[in-house]
Amino acid sequence: MFRRFKDKGAVFFPVAIDRDARAEEVRSLAKEYGASFEVYLARDGAITERYWSFGVPETYFIDKNGVIVARAIGPRDWGSEGVAALINGLLDGE
């Protein structure tokens, strides 16, 4: 999805919350899995307290106004056409 939508205005912000990992380890692992985007590492603070209270992995879809419009808890097929339709709808402002 990143490759499909990166030039269309979609922003992907993957964040790892492993308390014992170092940023270099997170980046290295992401590259091993073929990630072509930056992965960030969160520790304690507003981000972890505000968003990661339900489970891991957790995904949020946020519209152009910063409003959370969808959330998925657990793994998903992020390459599906349903996800693509959701992202297209967000980009179109629907």
C-alpha cells in the first residue's frame, strides 16, 4: 500500500513500541522484511498512552482533518482492494 499510495498524498507512519528494542534494530528488521519506508520507535509518553491501549498490531486511518475514521486491531491483509478503497476514499475526502 505504501508503494501504491505514496505519490498520491497518503502518509504512512509505522511505529514500533518494543520497549527493549533500539531504533537501529527496528530499522534493520523493517529492511529485512522489505519495508521501503521509515519505521519509528515509540517508548513512553503521549503517543503510547493515547493510541496503544487495545492490542498489537493496531492500525489507525486518519483523514485529512486529523480525525480517526477507522481502526483495526490485529493483523490484516493490507494489500487488499478493500483497504485500497478505504485509502482512496480518505484521499478523495469522503
